[in-house]
Amino acid sequence: MKNKWMTVVAIGAVAVLGLAGCSSASPSASTSPTPTATGAQVADNAALEAVTWTADDKGVPTLGFTAPFTVTGSAARLVKDGDGATIEAGQIVQLAYTVTDGSDASVAYSTYDAGTPEGVMLTQDAIDPVLWGVIVGAKVGASFIYAVIDQSSQATPPGTVLMAVTVQSASTPLARAVGTAVDPVAGLPTVTLADSGAPSVSIPVGDAPSDLVSQTLIEGDGATVKEGDNITVHYTGWLWDGTQFDSSWDKGSPLSIPLATGSLIDGWVTGLADQKVGSQVLLVIPPSLGYGSTAQNSIPADSTLVFVVDILAAN
């Protein structure tokens, strides 16, 4: 997802992508996978058992270990179960966490400093199998430690990052926009929905709008989305010539991300704020609120972007 219509995300979001990444496989709500415990996995699990968790008076965790700490793959350990509702596959969990560099025990990122947790959708194809069994079936409030090879590391061998994670909430998102249909506006792209809810568009002949268009297609009756909320959405994006460049429907899983500058292009932040959960929104985003004169992979410079967004949840 990076380097397309999203801006470069913060290090914390990159770290969470160690838990959940984009996938073209369909999400599954079946029982948890049981990865084979190889010798390397047994060793990684044993190493993680020695890591300690302490928290200050504000609940911010610190991990204790002898540096450098390394794993050969990944390992996860439940430190303490919560006392809330049972966490289920397919839910969105809001995670508060710190990311610690295994090489020197320095804290690289903390959602506590950022001021907001981050949402991850629990789909079996998107979660590390060693972590799946720790989260799914635990209770809200659970705390766990996750150690994984740092895929961004330039070192040989690559370093390890450790995450101290607490599940603050869990909720089940909508599957698609649900609400009252709004009469289409003449001159805007026409949207057609497949039986699944996936959209297609017909772009009108002529120049693209020069200003941001945020047109409600289906008005939901859920909570009003505010800038800074963690939102979960299904979306498809096209260029003004009708070329599709991205779609969560094709990937088989919606996106959870903060509705904030630095995580999303400004057209999304402005266009989705004050919409309601359950709504479907047509966005036509001029280059000034998208990528301007900078090309982004399959998106040429100075492109007007068209999105159809289903708002499935917001926290």
C-alpha cells in the first residue's frame, strides 16, 4: 500500500505492518493456524520467555532484555490476558504499543507518544501465524510481546525489533456501506456496484473538477468520523481516464488507518471527515490534494484521483 495513494507512513505504522500486510488472498474466519514448531522457532520462543515487561504509572511498557536480542524469524508471547470481551477473527483491534530496537534496547516508536493507538484487522491471511493464536481467543486488555526480524534493516544479518502491545479494544466492522441511497449528482463519475459491493465507475467526458469533490452516495447512520480517528474502509481508486490503480476489494481485506495527514493524502482526510460510518463516499481529488507534480508508481504526476470509499468502522 505504501507509495501509492497513501503518503509515507510513520515508523509505528510500518512496524504494525509486521503484523498485518496487504494480501490478495481472501480473508478467513476459520480457526487459528498451527505452524510447525521447528528448532529455530523453539529457540526464538525460548529467547522471548526471558524478555521482561514493566509499566510505568501511566501504563507505558518497557521491555527488559540483554542486547543484542535476535530471533531467526518471529516469536510471540502472551504476557497477561485481559478482562474484556473475547477477541475474534475478522475484528478490528486497536493496539497501543512500543517498538524497541533489539540491537541496543532503544525505543524507536511509541503510540503513547503519538497519542493514538493503531488499528489492525484480524484476517488469517494477514497475521503472522505465530501471533494469530496469541491474539485470537484472548480478551480485550491482553498484553503480549512480539519479536520479528526487521525487514527494513540494512544489516547482515538483519536486526530484530520487539513490540510491547496491549489490545485496547476490538470491534466488528461492517462488510460494506449500509444506509440510504443519495441521488447522484450530474457531471460526476457514475458508480455501479457488484453484488459483493465492489464498485466500478464511468468517468464523464471532459475536464476533471479543479476542486475537491466529496459526494455521499450512501448515507450511513453510524458515528460521525473525525479527523484523527482510526478508520476501516473498503475502497477502489482510479485515474480520471478510468484506469484503476488500487482496490481493497481486489485484495480481499479492508484497510485500517488513521484519518490524518501523514498517513493519508489530504483529499482523503478532508473528504472523509464528518462523514458517517456506513456511508459510501465518492471522492474526486485534484492534484493539489493528492500527489501534485510527483509521480507515484502507476499514478502519473498531476493526476486527478477518483475513489469510492465505504466507511466500515471508526474508533
